Amino acid sequence: MNEEPTKRIAELLHERSTIDAEIARIMHRPMTSGHLGEWLAARVFDIELEPAATATAIDGRFRSGSLRGRTVNIKWHLKREGLLDMSESDLLDYYLVLTGPPSARMQSPSTG
């Protein structure tokens, strides 16, 4: 069995862990795509994020502009798959949805 691919994957995962730890240090939140999306959106759209990343239904409030003071739930999907989980909370005023490119259909290799 060729162990080179396994060794390379281990090296890449180590690098990824190092990068994720640095991103988490900058954001002051765990490194997940959801937290990173919220952090980026907060800077681009002038949103004050909730102090706790686990706040119910809302991620923050707009700080300026015509939406100042309004609540927002931020979603960042790395692939556009046509799905969005939504809340029925009365606390929520707006959704801000950021998506990547359309999802390419992938199939797992057959294991036969």
C-alpha cells in the first residue's frame, strides 16, 4: 500500500489546523465557515455582531445606513445549493445571505 497520499493528507491537515487557529485568533470566535461569514459580513456591511455567537435567531444589528438598528441573520454558504434554513423569530428583521458558486454534483467513486 502506498502511504504517500496518507502522509500528504496528514501534512495538509496540520497546515489547515495552524491556519484555522490563526483565523480564530483574529475573529475571536471558533473557525467555522459560519463564524467567518458573519465576521466578514460585519466588516463589509457595518454590522455589530452579538457578543455571544449562540444568540437566538440574530447574528447582529446594522450600525449605519437605512437599516441602522435592524437585526440580521447572516448565512454564508460556500456553494449555492438553493437551500436556506430560516427562522420564524419575531426578533429577526433581515437575512443577509452570501453564497459561493453553484454546487457541482459530485458522486462518490463506486466501491465495487
